Amino acid sequence: MLKKKFLVLFFIITFNVDCFAKNNIFILVAIDDQILTNFDVKKEAEYLETLNPNLKQLNKDKIFEISKRSLIKEVIKRKEIQKVFDIEKSNPFVNDYLKEIYTKLNFNNEDEFKNYLLNNSSYTFDEIKKKLNIEIMWNELIYFKYGKQVKIEKEKLIKKIEKLSDQITKEYQISEIVFKKDKNNDLNSIVNKINKSILEIGFNNTANIFSISDSSKFGGKIGWINENNLSDAIYKEFKNLEEGEHTEPLIIGNNFLILKIEKIREKNVSIDKEQELEKMIKFETNKQLNQFSKIFFDRAKMNYSINEN
């Protein structure tokens, strides 16, 4: 049976190569039974450049590699989701997520974003929604698998809130680079490469290249974070940084994290302690689930045959 499936796949790929060759389209990657072509990667590049316009500053080869890696990741996520959920079912949160995306990109409404896609991307609006749907369903999959393992020290958060009062607090607009220590290189070597890249092409483009976090699609941008939601270790680092500066690598589980302060703003805050507790619990839950997401993806990836040309 396995031999028969292989022969069918081989025939499909061979047939497609002949057809693709006529249009200068060729196979780049086979992930089990799914193939990715140079045209797929070109489309993904346009998508990533929409999410992070600074990406256009990189050379074409680098953008191509980033886009190929992004697509491989998406295919694996889709395959894992399909084992548990009906991926064709539209998620009720996709429109909210879509609005969050185009607002972050400074589009005033959905129509403006649609017009931009018509002129600048090979992806249709509906295809973009399907891509975002995969991200939402992936998060649901991670919660389904790991939600019960999330540990919230509620009493510790309550004590932290008790110390708060109506005050002026700081908020930080943050970008991140999450990376692993390569077996073949020591930590200093990796950090030196990242720092060199930051100096040459900027933090956000470096996040596209080096970061293993899903935020890499957005150049590492994760938005505004209130200082009350920062861990003690991160808060201690931020106290000594100005806008545009970044931390030294911080250990987060099995990974390393570099954070950049994009902007700092102050807010007059009237503390609603119940709401503040809910926000802190949500923030801590998402932080832990993101760690589980990276662990699960790395394990899942090992179960797939990825052949690259």
C-alpha cells in the first residue's frame, strides 16, 4: 500500500514538473504528499511584505528563504490541525483577527485592505482569511492540547494588584526575537550574528530571519504591553533602556528572547482590580501557551518528510 501511494505521488510530481516547466514554475519542497512551488513561495513573499513592509529592504534570495520557511511551517500547522478539527469550517474570530491585522497596518477599513491586495498581492482577500484562520485554529489546537497544563499563580498576581493604585503607568510597544541555541554554534556566536544583522538591516527584518516565534511574520512586533504585565526580569531590563534599544538575550524555557522597545508612553490609569487581574491572567496564559506552541511544533515537524530542492 505504501509503495502504491509513493508511485502515485511520484507520477503526480513528475506530471506536474512537465506542466510547470512550460510556465517556469518548478517544485521547491515536498512535505509528505504536498508540494510547494516557486510560485507559492513568491505569493508568500508578497504576503509577508504586506505584514512587514520593511522586509522589502532585504535581498530577493533572503526574502525567498524566509517565505519558503513560512510556507513549510503553515503546511505543517494545517496538517496537524486537520487531525483534530475541520479546517474548512470558518472560525467566528477570523474577522476580528483580520480587523486587528489591517488596523495594525494602518488601513482604515476592510475595503482599503482589499484594494491594496488587488494591486500588490497574488493572494485574494478570501485566501488571506483562510491563512489567518489557520493561525486561529492552531491556537485553538494548542489550547486543546495544553490548556490544562497552564499554571497561573493567582495569589501572586492578586498581591501584585493590591500594590497598585490610580497612577501614571508606562506602556511599552515591543518587538521580539525568539531563538534557539544551535548545536553547532555557541550562544555568543548566535548572538553576535543577530546583533550584526540588527545593525545592518534593523531589528524587524532580523526577526523575520532569526526568530522562531509566530510574531516573526510581523517583523517580531507584539504590540503594547503595560509595565504591570512584565515579568520582574524583563521589567528590570526595561528600566535601563530607552526607545529603540533592545535587551541582552533572556532565557525563556528552552529558548532565548531579545526584546526591543519601539516606543514608550505614559497613561493615567484608574485601577479596576478585577479587570486588571483578568488581564494579567490572560497575558500569563498566552505567554505559557506560546511556549507550548513552539514545543509542539518542533515535535510535530519531526514526523514529516521534508524534501527541498
